Amino acid sequence: MLLFWVMSLLTLIPAHACPSECLCVIAVGGVPTVHCDRPTLEHIPQGIPNNTMTFQMKGTRLVSVRQGDLSGLPLLRTLYLYDNQVQTIQVGAFDNNPDLEVLAVYNNKISEVSPGVFRGLNSLRELDMRANKITSIPAGVFNGLPSLWVVRLYENTINTMAVGAFSNLSSVEFFNFAANRLTRVVNGTFGSPQGATSLSLHENNISIIEPGALSSFVSLTSLYIYSNRISTLQGVFEGLREVTEVSAIPEFHCISPPALEGRVVRDLATNQLNCSCGAEEIPRIDTGGSTTEVPIGERALLRCKVNACPDAAVLWTAARGLFLTSQSEFPDMYVQADGTLVIPVVTPGDAGRYTCMAVNAFGTAEAGVVLNVTARQPLTTPPTGQAVGIHTTDRFISIFTTVLMFLIAFMK
């Protein structure tokens, strides 16, 4: 019954307009969407409708994204090429896709990212290249991406990041380099002011973060550097005036205040690490500045600014029933360290009420934000007589497990 209901909301593009290996539909909002997921496919099929805005090819034998493979898709906004065998992306592969906003090529075998491969992608906002075989990040590879705000490169084999590798990325809010093979973070890798609020470098082999290497992160609030080989952080926090969260490293020892000098951090009682509160208070939530109305395909920011002492844990309940914390990693939405819930690309199903809950030892507070989703003026008109429907994506999320983990973490 569910399958029948979903299919009844989708309008198939006539067979002559769609490659035989693919499924072509018009999704809600008039978004032409193409799925080419046949396991035997080795190349991106030709003949994909030129008004396609979302293209997915996963679980195939695709080994290369070549220049010209996507040249007939000038309106492409979202490209999913994950869970394939991709080893190379040729420079020029995206030359004819200037409106591309989301590029997901995770779970492939990419070993090299060449400078120029992302040229002309002025609208690219989300880049997901996790779980590949990338070994190094050269200088300039991300130049010319003014809209980029999420970079996921974790679970690769990166051992070096060149000076200037991440310059001129003031719009990026979230960097994740976890689970690589980095041994050192050198001064100049992150050149020019960075806008990121979260930087994940955990689960590497880092022994040294050079003094000033992170000083360009003027808005950084969360720094994750656990599970490395770091013993001393000298000059690492230079310029990091907004940092409120640094992951614990058992090997660290105190050099100040004098009463704790030389003590190992892991041996300290919890109350020795707590700053004294001027007054203990239950959480208070401010959702001011939240997005309340947004067109399909745009980004939404739902604010949850919490004042509390001691600090409060934050849990969001999404309109779809999902529970999210800052530790959650979902492809369609995530929570920043400052409590803001980010929906990178809004879909009609994201409309509804969102609730932010903040909890500390003295109480709980809740506040809601209602998100209204409006139709984006379609760039192309669906053929006469075709109904519009919904584009569904796989979401296998254990709500119970997420809530349980949240409560366990907070009780600790």
C-alpha cells in the first residue's frame, strides 16, 4: 500500500525521454529527478533529460566521472554518486553544471583531488567526499567556491594538507577531517579568515598543531582533537576567542592556574574543571533569527541559543520525528555546536514544527520553531498532464537509540 501511495505521487517521464537503465520522475515542486542504480552500469548513461535537477547513481561499477558525462545537464543542482567504484573525477567534469549545489561522492575509491576539478561551481554548498582513498589535499583545490559551507573528508587516508589548501573559504561552517592519517597541522593550511564554527581533527596521528595554525578560525566554537598523539598545545588557541568546547585528551596536563600546575587533566575532579557560575540557573532558550519560511531547495537555520549555568545539553526534535544532537551525523540535517539546527537543502517534508530542548542539572526548557516551506518557481515546466509527487530518500534512523545515547551522555 505504501509503495502504491508513493508511486501514485510520482509522475514518470515518458520512456523515450529516459535511458532504459534509469528511472526518471518529476518530483514535487516540479523537480526532474533521475535514478540510474543498475549494478552493472559502468558509465553515466547518455540521453538523460536535459532538464534534470537531481541525478543519482549508486551501487554501480562506475569508475570515472569524465569530462562531458554531465555536459547535457545545465540545470543540475544535486548530484549523488556514492557507493560506486569511482577512482577519478576529471578536471572539467562539472564545467556545464554551474548551478550544482550538492555533490556527494562518498564511499568510492577516489585517491586524488586535482586543482581545478571544482572550477566554476559558484553555487556549491555541500561537498561530501568521505570514505574514499584520498591521501593529500593540494593547495588551491577548493579555490573559487564562495558558497561552500560543509566539507566532509573524514575516513580517507589523508596524511598531508598543503599550505593554502583551505584558503578563501569564509562561508564554510563545518570541517570534518576525522579518521585520516594526519600527523601535523601546519601554519597556513587554513589561510585567510575562516567562518567555520566546528573543526573535527580527531582519530588521526597528529602529534603537532603548529602555533597559529588555527588562528584564522575566528568563529570557531568546537574543536575535536581526541584520539591523536598530541601531548602539548602551545599557541593553538591563538585567536580562537569563541571556542567553548575542546574534546578531552587524557595526556594533557595543566600549566595554570598555579594550584593545578603539573596535574594530569584526567586525574582532576570534575569540580576542579568547572568555572564558577555567577548564579546557577535553569536553561533559557532564544530562537530569534530562525528561518520560518523558506523555498524548496534552500537552506534553513533554526536557532537555539541557550543561556544556562552549568551549560545545558541540547536536543532537537525535527518535524519528521527525528531526534538530533550536535553529535548526530545525518545527511539531510545536523546540529551545530551553538545549538543551531541546519537543514542544507529543504524539501516539502521538512515543513512543520521543530522543538529545541535544553537540559542541565537544574532544569529543562523547550522552545519551538515552525518552518513553512514554499514552492520554488520551477526552472522548467513539467509536461502537460503530469502530476507532481515526492522524491523519497533512504532514511534508516533509530530514534530510540539516538535518544538513549543523548540521555546517557548527559547523565555522565
